Amino acid sequence: MRYNTRHKKEKRPYKIVVALAVLAIIMTFMVSIAANSGTAALRPTEDKITHELMKRDSMKSVAAFSKVYSVLMSPRCVNCHPAGEVPLQGDDSHLHAMLPQRGKDGKGILTMKCANCHQPENTPGTHTPPGSPNWHLPPADMKMVFEGRSPRELAMQIIDPEKNGNKDMKALIAHADDELVKWGWQPGEGRTLPPLSHKEFKEAWITWLKNGAYAPSN
Amino acid sequence: MATINLKINGKQHALDVDPSTPLLWVLREHLNLVGTKYGCGVAACGACVVHLDGEAVRSCVTKVKRAADKEVVTIEGLSEKGDHPLQQAWQQVDVPQCGYCQSGQIMSAAVLLREIPNPMDEEIDLAMAGNICRCGTYLRIRKAIHLAAGIQQETK
């Protein structure tokens, strides 16, 4: 009896070890599946904003957005993302002289089309029209207003395809290199630059988006 | 220097000019089309408006290379006999005081009437907001545009 009892007692640790080993194998397998699906899932985030599929780091994301926000609210960006129908002008973001209207396509109306004055490149000299090949405001059906937006409001707006010009993640990332966006860093004589370099802005933009595109709390 | 092909008021021209020369300079200095005026030089007054493929562009900031192979119309080419409805109305209402801005005003108004044949006051104000008249003849300009709209409708 003693022997048997002792024998049973000796077998228990062996069972526990086996059970733990099986558990470890199952967990490894599950982690492997999760990791594989995660890797695969990271690619689609390039095409579509799906928070569940993105790498989530709210602290990193929100910190990056504060840098992004400082640029988006600079006159070089906000002047062409006005709350009203008239673009803004100058470092003090006053209403554009002559009150040109946005128009349906964002390119002005009638005699007051943007390209009637704004050339494909900056016109030399101070107080001359700045230029880029596709000078325009956001269109009337998607105004993409920056003026007056809080950090939270702007972040929410940017990641909403119904408010951002139907841009998915890939298009949003690419937008950092849009010719008109990059004009902000070559604005011509007499215009201040955004507070960050384009390289710093782009890094912050991508960091914000790829870490979950979190909106700040206010 | 480069040879730029321009079609101005229906006539072809091949000009040897610096491609970055403002169109206004080319019109006035090379082609002696002096009806288009130099005002501010920074696209802020509208005195230099001409039509480029039908758009009311400001020729003082438009480089001549942008006009290459496009259709340019100046005040001299707006009508054959100076009898465009706007030109008739301008005379009937006696719009100009000093007259310096009027070619730009008429060229802008022509685009307006093409797009909106019978514009309301508000539409006139929006379309003409980029054309400054230092004599302050705005009310006569608006009246003449209404009159021209009527003339245009009658002659159709």
C-alpha cells in the first residue's frame, strides 16, 4: 500500500509537467496564429483605416498628432481650409482680398477662378500670388475645414473618409507628399513657414496614423 | 529666349521672347495691343484681365509660356467692330470716368455674361469683386452689365 501510495504521489508531478507542456504548445500555436494574422493584417491598414487592425499606441499617436496639428493650423495650411466660402490670406489669416468664392469644385467661380491669378508656380516678389499647379480649396461638398477646429475635432475629421475626401490610410499617408501640401514649405517670399520641417511633419503624420490615428481628448 | 506660338484675337504669332515674360508685356510691348492696362502688377486690381482659353486671367502675372498654343482674347478682339453688348452698354451708361480700368472690367464682365446671361446684382458683385475702379464707378458698371445682358438677349 505504501508503495502504491508513494507511486501515485510520484506520478502527479509528471502529469502536471505534461499538462503544462501541452498548454505551452497550444499557447505557442495560438500566439503564432495571432502573430501571423497580425502581420497579414498590418498590410490592409495601408488601404483602409481599421483601428482593430492597426498597431495601437495611443500615447505615441496622440503625441505625434500634436505636432501634426501645429502644422495644420499654421497659416500655410489653414488659409486654404477656411470655415467659410472665402479663402484666407497672410500670416494673420485674414479674408482673401477680392473675396473669391470657393465654388463647387473648390477652384473658384466665374471670373474669379483660383488659376486666373495663381500660376503653376509662385510669382516672384512680395505680395504676389503664390502658386502651384493645382491651386484650389477643398470642394463645396467636402470642405475639410481646419479653421477653428480643436485637435480632437480635426483628428476625427481627418480619419473619417466621409469628411476627408474619401481618403483611406494609403491616400492619407500619400497626402503628406501632395504637391499642394508640400508648397507649404516653399510658399514664396514674405510668407512664414510651418513650425516643423516637411520631414518632421511627415514623420509625425505617419506616426500618428500608423499607431492608431488616435484623436486627442480635446 | 524661345519661340512662343501665340494665338491672339484669332491671329497666330511666333514670338522670340523669354518664356517667363508676363503676357501683359508681350501684348503691349511686342504686339502693340495697348488696350490692356498695367495696374498693380500683382494680380490685385484687374486692369490687365484678358481671356485665356475663355478664362479671365490677369496678364500681369501670367507668364507668356502659359499662353503658348492657347487662345488669347484682348479688349481689341472682344468684338470686330467694338460693338460687343458690353461695349455698347458701357457707352450708353457712360460708365468710365478716367477709363483706366475699363478694359479689364469689360473683359471680366464678358466672362460673367457668357456664364450667366442675365445675372442678378449679387452675381455681378461676386464676379466683379476682383476689378477695382479707383473712380468708384461701380454702380454704373453694374447698371451697364444689366443693360448688356438685355442687349445680348435681344441680339440672339
